Amino acid sequence: WKAMPESTEWHRQNWTNRYPIISRFHMLKETRNGKGVMTWRIDPIELLQEEKYLNYLVHLGGVSQVAANTKRIVAFYPMFGGVRRQIRTMLKDSARQWQHKHKTPWPGPNPDALPILAFKRAAS
């Protein structure tokens, strides 16, 4: 943008060097397999609220409530790589707590079989 002539709109813009934040998601650059990749993540406060509520349901022990809430989480959040990893971690932690406390199978979705949302590059 610095190479633009001073008379253009582009030169007069207030530019920022932070990544986009849209609603409850923020973009960041992660290192995956030795390469820097861009991905979306759930806002930490939003994620903490989801984790606390799920933890509350796990401790109550309601199979149908845990199943319904985890189904909602998986259906609601777009499963970009970063979001998917956050949700997988949350579900694995909750499943471990459930099995320790209730000694029954986890009523929620399999954390290792979540849907994947990826964009394919157009053929050139």
C-alpha cells in the first residue's frame, strides 16, 4: 500500500496488521507440519462458556442433555481445522470426565470422527 500514489484511496486507508475477527471467531496463523497456515478459532471467552456448560451437564449426568448439547456444538460451529481441534479437545476432555464419573459410554459424538470443513483450490 505504501507504493500507491498519495492521491489514491488506498494510500489514505488506515491499515491494520491484525488478522480478522468475525463474530465469535478470529483468524490466526498456526504452524502445522512445519508450515504456517491460516485458520479460524473460536474466541477464547466463547469457548470457555461452551466448556463450562458442557462440564456442568456432564456432572449432572443427563444422557439426553449431554447428547443434545454436543450435537448442537458439532452442528453449529464450522469445522475449520482450528475450530475442529478446539472442539475435539473439549469433547475428549468431557468424554474422559463422563466415563470417570458415570462409568458408562460417552453419550456424545466421537471426538475423533468430527466433520471436516475444507476449501479445495480451484484447478488452474
